[in-house]
Amino acid sequence: MASHCWRLVRQPSSIPRQNGVPLTCPAALLRRFRAASLFSGVDSANLRCGLCVSGALSSPNRGEGLPEDGIPRVSISTGANDKPSTQASRRRVSSNPRNLSPATEALAGQRSAANMENSPLLARPATYTNREALRTASDQDPGPPPGFKWEYLVALCTLGVVICYADRSNISTAVLPMAQQFGWDKAYQGVVLSVFFGGYATTQMLGGKLADQYGGKMVLAAGVALWSLFTYATPAAAAAGTLPLLLSRVMLGVGEGVAFPSIHSLIARNVPVRNQTTAVGIVTAASYAGTALAFGISPLIISKFGWQWVFYSFAGLALLWLPLWLPVQTLDKLKLAAAAPPPAGDVTAAADGSGGGGGGPWALLRRREVWAICVTQYAQSWGMYGLLNWLPTFFSDFYHVQLSDLGSYTLLPYVFQGGLGAATGFLADYLIRTGWRVGTVRKLLQVAGMLGPAACLCLAVSPLVGASASLASALITLGLGFSALTLGGVSASHLDVAPRNAGLVFGAGNTAATLAGLVSVPVTGYLLQTTGSWPLVFGITAFHYVAGALIWSLWSGDRALPEDGGSQQQGGAGN
């Protein structure tokens, strides 16, 4: 009923007319409403005052129907389509048209103020963006629990990602002494390194969906416990034979597969929209920090205690993290699940699917914007996972760097990448807050973050570098620094196009990224086994970077999709 009354006041075509002249008197409107039995049981005085105030506030220049003393009058603005005669009649009632006493005028003002606060006639029309609607709906929630700090939540997620990437990266250095001990060739090393991604791919979308539906806190805790257990079991599995080792690596991937989807689901629900890209940048930069930790410490641990202790020591980090994580309270089941549907009578919202229709969240996987995320993640992860797994071997084979010195060459690229990645999140949010379009920011950072590494990797194995391992390390460091810019691009795009199903869409993109690792790592091992050509390996990686940048610039989106409950016809936040 409230939306019906609002349309009568806001839309000139709904104002009752007599002989073609709009009846702008609230009394005439009131008689019509009574005849239709629309306001049975509603106080007539309050209704009359509400119509007056609603009419005054509905004009193009809000307050046009109010005189300078601020007391509501009986005129109702019908918008820019009023006839000149109607506009003139509105001007003629600027003083006291009914000769009311000052006391009556004061009482009318008090009732009008009360109606402005309580009357449903003043409900805000549903013309704001989808992400603003989510924030408005969350205002009706009970609110965060006492002592809740989203910054603390992001800090613990960051620490969890450091542990995640340290546990997956330590074998990249440990595989060198393991290969010597067990007699593995390059092709078999590639299988050992890549089978992790088979398990990693199986729980990406599952972890995201579980986190979206039930909350990411316990999903992440279960993942940390599982992958830490199989990290600890890796030395015994390697000694037991091929099948136990490969199974241990698969289960390590199964546990780690839920980490990022659950964390991104938590970010979508617990972090303010204006800080979400910053949070994504910090959390994702932690993956580089974890890799740097593994590459920097693993050679020292191997030299002092043996390669087995690389796995034992990193697995023990979970014992420090879980006691901090389990007491944390999150908003993962409150903030987005209660998002309000469009108001009754909003035919446009119902027609364009903004009420959450369009086949449900799985229909998102058919959208071009989601495919842009998946294809780009695949392309950039071909290089990322290839470098992650083969970088120590590259310096050992191509530049003949000793095992004890590998840390100085493999550590710096990921330290630089992590620092720049965290800064990229701040930069992206700053540009959006200062008026840059979301789509422009995402495309600019993503394209630069893919073309830069392509150029640097080609230079690292070119004759221009010669035999200088230090110069090659500097170029790879610069290339990985460029790739950190993608944290303001594809790494945050799922929060733009699917804020309600951020975990699911991120899981889809990360599944594609995992498939790239599943293919690139053994293919690289095979190429090195058969050709021994590192320039060929880096050239294929550069091709993937360039192709991914092209797809992203053509297909990426920056607005909440109808299948997620958004409307493509409404501007995205920050646009």
C-alpha cells in the first residue's frame, strides 16, 4: 500500500484529474483513498499531514512545496510534467491559504515531523545499486558481536594463507635432495609437484559454496587441519613408495583447496565494501609471503636437519594458528543472506532479474564476466604455478646455483611481490574512492600485471642477460612485482560481479587456475626432460600472459550480475 501511495504522489500520471486539471489538494486525494477503502483504520489527520509532506518532498527541488518558515502547506508537487497552470497554483499557496491560527500551524508542523519519521509513505524507492542494497539490508541485522574487528579477522586469514603457501611450496626446494635420494628424473618430479593440483581443484567450488551457505570460519579451520596433517605425513609417504606419496600430495591439495574460497566469502560478508580490495590485496599478498618463507628457510633447514624437517616444521605452524582462529566470531551467515527483495510493485526490478532470479547462483557460471575470471586465472596461473614449482630448479640448472645459496635468489622475488601486492589493494580502493570507474581500475591493473611478467620472463633467459644469475633474479623479481598488480584486477572481480556468491565464483576461477597448475607443471617437466630448453618454457608462459590480458580486456565486468541479485542497468558501486 505504501508503494502505491508513493506512486500516486511521485508520478504525475497517477494524480486524479478533473476536466484535465490535476487535483493537487490533499483533501481530494484523501477522499479518493477513502472511497477505495485504502486507509481503513488510519488516522485521517496524520494521513493528511503525510500527504502534504510527501508532496513537498516529492518535487524535483526537495522542499519546493515548503515556505521559508518550514511549515508544511497543502500543495503537492507533481514533478516536471505539471502544466503551467498547476505550477502557478502551487506558487499562489506559499502563504497561509486556509487562514489557520499560529497554534494550528504549529500542531501541523509537529504532526508532519512525526510523519516524516514514521510514515511508510516516505519509503525510499529501490533505485540504489545492488551493493548498496546489501549494505542497507545488513543494517537491519543484529550487528557485529561485541569486540568484533574485521581487521583482526583479515589478519588471521592472512596468517592462514602464509601457512598454506609455505606448506605447498616447501617441496619445491626439498624435491632436489629427495630426487637424489630416491632417484627421480625431471618428468617424475613434475608429477610429484603437479598431483597436488588434482586435489586442489576438487574442493575449490565446493569450499566456496559451503562457505557462502554455512559460513567460512569452520570451512577454513577444517582445511588447515587437513592439509597440515598430510604435510606432516609427506616424508613417511615418500619413503613408503609412489602411491602413498601421490595420495599424500592429493590430500594436501584437498585441504588447501577450501582456503581461498572460504576467505573470500568471509571478506564479502565481514569487510566493508570500501575496504574489500585492500583486504583481498593483503590476503593474497600473504601467499607470496608464505612462498618466500618456504624458499628462504627451507635451504637452511635442509642443510642443518635434513629435508624431512622441512615438512615437520611447517606442519607444526597449524598448532599456533588454530587456537587463535577458533574463538573468532564472524558475520558470515548474517550480512548477505538477509538481503531484502525489491519492494512490492517494483515491476522493473522483478522484470530485469534483480530480485535474485535468473536460475540461481549456478547460472553465474554461464556468464561472460565469470568466464573472464576463469580464463584469466588460468592464463596467469600457468606462469605463477610454473615459477612457484620450478624456480629453484631453474636457478640450479640454468645458472648452476648451489642449494645452500638458492634462498638468496628465490626469496627476493616473492618478498617484493608480496609488498607490492598489499599496496595494490590500497591503490585500487583509493582510485575507486576518488572517482575512477571500477571497470577501468580492474582492467588497467590486470593488463599491466600480465604484460609486465611476459616481457621480464623473456628477458631473463635472453642472451642479453648472459650468465648473470643476479640479473636474471632481478628481472624475475620485477616480473613477479608486475604480476602483483593483478590483485586489484581479477583477484577482486568476483566481489564486483557476485557479492552474494563470492565464494562460489572465486572457487570457479581458482579451479581454472588449478587446472593450469595441473597441466603446466608436468608439461614443463616433460619439456625440460626432452629439450632442456628454459627459453621455450618461459616463451610458452609469456604467451599465456598475453592471451589472458586480451581476454580480460574484452570480457571482464564490474557490476553485480542479475543471477547474483544485481541489475546490469544500475551503476556499480564506485562507478
